[in-house]
Amino acid sequence: MAPAPAGPPPPVRKDRPRLRALLRWTAAVAVFAAAGAGTAYGVTRMDRTDVPGLATASDGRWDYPSVVKPPLLPGRPAVDDADNITGAHYTDLRALLLPAPHGAHEDTALRGTGGWLATKDFLTAYARPQDREKFGQQLTDHGLRHIAARGWTTADGTRTRIYLLQFDTAAVVQHLYDDGLSQSDGPGYELAGVERSVFDNGFPTGARVDGVERVAYAEAKPYGAEQTRQAYLRAGDVLALVVQSRKGSAATVPFQQTVTLQSELLG
């Protein structure tokens, strides 16, 4: 007996391209835990429409490589563990720096010596000599241990700088953060090349990262040849500064994306 003729092929699922695209971009920006069960966290927790790193392809977001959170020292707690009373990051601070997006040109000067940037070189980011002197003294008084930094320039001319400053305890960072850095009317110390910065409240709600406090500023008009955006992050024993500048105006989406992903690594 001849076999029965095959029925018509099942209909093609139309949502597969969208699913593949979602998985591809989620993998490109998600941060994965290196300890424990290795489950994805961070931007994968948030709604797609709320996260700069998972926005639509036409909005100017950058193509970051997969970011992996470095492993903890053996037997040490995570920064948000209840047993970690000092809020310490028990890992190499340099490994907590966000990598540059694909195609960006790295600023090797920010590597410093052995991956550590000298405090005097970090302070050149600020405009006024009196601010550099005052902030430098605050860093000394609060027991700054070391600074790790990374910078790059993308094809559109946007210059990014990320500085991670590590101290002995989270309490010290909280005091420093509250004592002038996180003012609502502008940063306590203005960056070099910036006339006046104002509070930036444009971050999506979903971009908030547990355990990381953030304050962001954007240079107010008129800002001359280029605009600068900046954000301070407080995460345990680390104070971070993220800066982006571009001729004309500094785009919102890559700035929010960069700040969010750096927050994920620190949180």
C-alpha cells in the first residue's frame, strides 16, 4: 500500500526574527554573574523599552561586546551581600571597567601605570585649580586607595571617559558622594571645558540598578563647540565618574546605555 501523502507544512512562525533579534541584543549588553548559578541579571531584568542598551537599532546605541562580571576572591562575599558590612568589591577594580564598544579607538593615556591612574592625572578632568585642590584633599582625607580608568572615541567623535575610585568602605564613599558631588542644581566640581551643567532626569525608570546610586548632569546651552554629559555612581566602596563629550551635542542614548552598563558591573 502506498504511504499516505504528506500534509501541508506547518505555518512559519512570524515572530522568530523578532525573537532572534531580542536574544542577539540581549546577549550583546547583558551582564552575567560569574559566581553562583551564573544566571543573567541586570539589563535582562528590565523591560526592553526602558533600557538604553536594548532600544531600537535606529536610536544610536552602541554595539558593546558581551560583558562578564569578574569572579570574586575565593570565600569573599558579593558587594551587596548582607555579610559584606563594608560594601567592599572583592575583585580587581580594573576588571570592573566597562569595555569599549566595537570599533572604538581606545585612549591609552587613561591606562596609567599598570592599569592604575595617578590621582593628579584624574584631577585634570576638573576645570578650576581650586576645585582640583579641594577635591584632591577630600580624596586624600577619605582614604582613596587607587583609580582605574578607561576611555575611547567612537566613529561619530564621541569621547568617553570612565573613572573608578576605590576607598576602604562604602560609608566613606557615601559621605564623599553626599558632600558636594550629588547636588541637584549641578555638580560640586565642574569638568574642564564645561561652562555649566544642570541636573539630567531623563534616564528611564528601568535603567536604575539595584545597589547603585546615580546622579547625572548635562551641559546647559549655550555650550559652544561641544557638549558634555556626566554621571557619578556610588556602589559600595567605589565611586565612579562617567563622562561623554561630542562636537555639537552629546547624544542621550549612548550616554544612558554606557552609564547603565557600568552600573551593572558595579552593582
